[in-house]
Amino acid sequence: MKLGINLGYWGTTGTDDLAAMKAIATAADESGYDVAWLAEAYGSDVPSLAAYLSAHTTKLGWGSAVFQIPARTPAMTAMTAATLDKITGGRFRLGLGVSGPQVSEGWHGVRFDDPLGRTREYVDIIRLAFDRKNVEYHGKHFELPLPDGPGKSLRLLLLPERAQVPIYLAAIGPKNLELTGEIADGWLGIFVSPDHLPEQLAQLRTGRAKAGHEDGSLDGFDVAASAGLSIAGDLDTAADRLRANAALYVGGMGSRKKNFYNALARRMGFEQAAQQVQDLYLDRKHRDAAAAVPRDFIDQTALIGPREHLADRLHAYAEAGVTTLNVSPYGDTLEERIAAVRTLADIARAEGLG
């Protein structure tokens, strides 16, 4: 199992120091991490940060977690990914996601309809571009070139560093997981619990079988799970650092009627807590919502506590089938976060992982 680092966003609360992001990326690079991931919502964008930060590392791969599908045409995404792959010497990974209805429709002005069908067509077009074929596509959501104008089928001018940049999909629901297994090279999972991962892997395998992989084999497919990392002498202290983030996703991402992360927590058996966290968060009682997140939910979906517990959890993720574990380091200071990055790498090596 390889280790990755989630650097998240830049310019939002707690992430407004570009030098800190560079320092954490450098520590991950020096500690043998495999890849760093950057995120975007409606603030900082991934490509600008990836181009800048990748110049300060030597071996670390770089990935988007995620490029928002409604934010760019598939051709623009192919251009950007090919450029970043060239800049990084073949070390870029293209993570894609449909975002959610509030951001898609409120920020990008793109209807959140048929997300599975839109994603399939989007990936089809990107792969055509990566193949440096003339891009001609006639789908439900995308028509290239437009049939009633002067446009013509074009080919990507830039010669990519690799024949195909690996494509990852951020997926939560069962149908989206199945699609990920069918059309992608890897899965970006959030709030992944080793205890519940077998069900998700089965859905990925269904998609892999549809794509012609014998028995739905996951060989060569990257199961990339995200997990918070909080090192402390006891579980409660470590978990407290992650509560606000968990409450934001489970309680505040999306609406009361459509919150993918809340639905995931419910499928994991936290129905009552998920409802309570959402009610409190949407009533703007954010601290109460954070306090209502069960410690067990955090422990199942993150790396928290002392070294011995972290080692056990690393083995649990590896044995469950995770091939890349992407961690978000928490600490009261930048120095603590950097120390957590280095400590986890040391533990992984000592345990024969990473």
C-alpha cells in the first residue's frame, strides 16, 4: 500500500499559507510518499497550484482531487491534464468529480442532471483527446463538433508525456462506484472504512467486469482512500481535531434532501447520528454538530491516536484492499502536521507498508 498526501484547498480558513502547503509537500516528497492531491470547490483551482507546487518536489506524483466536471469542457480538461503531465514529467493523475447540485448549478450554471451519463461521456472525450485522435463525439450531453456551424473535428496539439494520463473518479454511491470500475483507472474514496470497504469493492468489480476484466479483477486499478491523520496519545484528543471537518461534510455539504456524505454515513450504520449532525449543522449550530459526530465514525474513517493504533489501522486499510492511502495531516501547528507526515511514513516502513 502506497501513501499519498491530501493538500486540499488554498486560501480558505486554515489553508491560507502557500508556504505551508509547499512545506508539507516537501516533507511528503522526502518521506517517500507517492502522490499529492489538490482540491477545488469555488475558491482556488487545482491546475495553478499543481503547476507551482510540483516545481518544488522531485519524485512526488500530483493529482486533482478533483477537477470539477461542470467547471470545464472535457477538451479543456484534456488540455490541462496533458499540460500538467508534461510539466511534471509524467507524474500527473487526473481525478474527476461531478461536484454537487449547489455548486454545479449555483456556481458553474450547469444543470446537475444525469451525472452518471455526463461523466461517462466526459471521460470518453478525454480519452479520445489523450489518444491524439480527431475528437468527434455525438452524445446526449456533448456534441463535437457542433453540427450546425463552422467547427471541425480537431486533435490535441500537445504531445502528452504518456499515452494515457491515469483517470480517477471520486465516487460515493453504488452506481457511481460501478461506473468508476468500468471506465476509470482508479477510485478516489472519502470516509472509507476498512470494515465497509468490501461492499464498495464489489461495486467496483461489477464495473470492471463490464469493462471486460476477468472476474472483475482489480489488478492495476488504484483503490485510493482518503483519511484524516491526527496523532495524539489518546483517541479522543486525536478525534477532536477531525470533528469539524466531518460535521461539514456529513452535515453541511449539499442540502437536507441531497447530501452524498450524509447518505454514506447512514449506509455505514450511523443513521441517527447522521441525522442529528445534519440538523444541527443546517441550524448553524456548527460546534454542536461537530460534537455530535461519533468518535467511532472518525476512528473507522481516519488514522487517529498513538503509533500503535495507527499501525493497526494501516494494516486494516491494506488488508481491506486499499492500494493508496491519502492522508490529510492535522495538528495545532504546521510543525505538528509535518511531523505527522514523517511519523506515518516511519510507521509504514516499520510495518512493511508504504
